[in-house]
Amino acid sequence: MTDKTHHPDSHVLGVAEAKRRFSEPIDRVGEGEQFIVARHGKPEVALASPSEALT
């Protein structure tokens, strides 16, 4: 699904893939994983649990 080039614990998704499979990353974030959504290879959005995102 992803490569891990930004943060060792983050998976990187392209925008199209994130849109197509949005519920899967949301479920996996609930299990402690993190995702970066990239547009044209540039990180744009991070998906993380609220407790991690607000620290």
C-alpha cells in the first residue's frame, strides 16, 4: 500500500489512493499507525490519532 520515506512509523499514500481507500487508513490509525498523504510527492496531510496529533 505504501512506502515509508517520511517518518519511520508513517505510511505514505498518494491523494488518489487515500481517496479510494480512505476507510482503511482510518481503521489502521485507530490501531496506532500513521499516514502521510502526498500530492505530487510532497507531503500535504497527516493522518494520526487525535492524541498523537495534538501533542
